[in-house]
Amino acid sequence: DPVLLDYAQDKIAVVDRDGTYRYLNRAAESILGYEPDDLHGENAFEYIHPDDHEHVLAAFEAWVANPEQTPERVEYRLRHADGSWRWVESQGSDLLDNPAVEGYVVNSRDITEHKKYEAALEGAREELRQMIDLVPDLIFAKNREGRVLLANEAFAEAFGLTPGEIEGRIEHEFIPVEEDFEQFHEDDLDVIESGEPKTVPEEELTSADGDTMILQTTKIPYEIPES
């Protein structure tokens, strides 16, 4: 029922095989600033950001070619009436077997604010990366398994690796001496279980080139906030 669809917060559109809008609900105006009638008969791809054309077209063709499969969601930018770009997440469904309407229904929700948050979070991560890489001390974060979640350049260089090569790996995969890993992991679990920081006045670490480093280490427990 088109009247009921006008109460939906998501932009709901029916497009034909070439992407021409045949129906839009009222959310088109709240999301993109256009009256539904303004877009009727227009080709949806003309409003998609040029950098997103290729992957949106691929998703649309997949929806058309595999109507029996659950369609994948696709994120892309649509041009707002004021000339800005709004991020949406869309999912399409085949309606060609429906005698009442011939085309594809595309459900799109506005994710612009979420994208802004992601960009801000990525910026904060990059700033954190730059700051910890300037510190000559070894800085790293690990989980209960001993998997490295974050490492600065000084920590990675001790094992002849880069931060990107070391993050995501468990310590025993790159620490050359097994006894070192076992002692580190025992201390890590003590900190995790107690919830209290622990300072190790002296501990030995064998580097990738076989040198022995004497470190004073402070381990601090933390919890990742639930999303």
C-alpha cells in the first residue's frame, strides 16, 4: 500500500531494469530533499556519486541475476537536492513476478551520520597511531589470548616486523623464545584476572636478531567498550 509506505523512515523506491525510478515514498524528500514526483522517471544512477557507480551497478546486476538469493546490502552516496552527498545503505528485491508492479524495490536507509562517526573514529585512530609511533618505548595492547591488537613501531621493530605485520597475530607466532612468551602471557593473565596494573622491574626479551633486551614493563588492564 503506497500510503503505508509513506510512513516508512527508509527511502523505498521501485525502479525498472535500467534503474529508472517508477515509484518513491515520502522519505525521498526527508533523505534527499526531492519531492517523489521530482524523481519519478529519472534514472537513479544519475544521482549516485561517480566513485560509487561501479560497485552499485555490480550490486544491482547481482540483484537482477539472482532474484532467489538474499540480496547483499550496498553502501553508496546519493546527491541531495542542495548539492551535498548523503550516504545510504540499500538492499534490492525482485518484483518482476508481481503482476501489480514490474520492477525492483530498493530499500535505502540514511547512514550519513554513521559514516561521519566512522570517519572521525578513523581519524582518531590515525592520530593515536602517529603519537605512539613517536614514543621510543615499546607500546602494545593484547587480548587474553596474547593476540596483539595494537603495536607501535618500536615494539614491531624489536621483532623485525612492521606494526601492520604484527597486529592481529598471537605473540608466540613471532617471539623467538617460547619461554619469553610463556612468562609474558602469565603476567598478562594476572593483570586481566585481578584488574590491577602490574609493573615488572626487569624482564628479558629476545629480539629478532638474537639480542637480549632488559625491559621494565608496566601492564595496565582495560576493557573494550561494548558497541
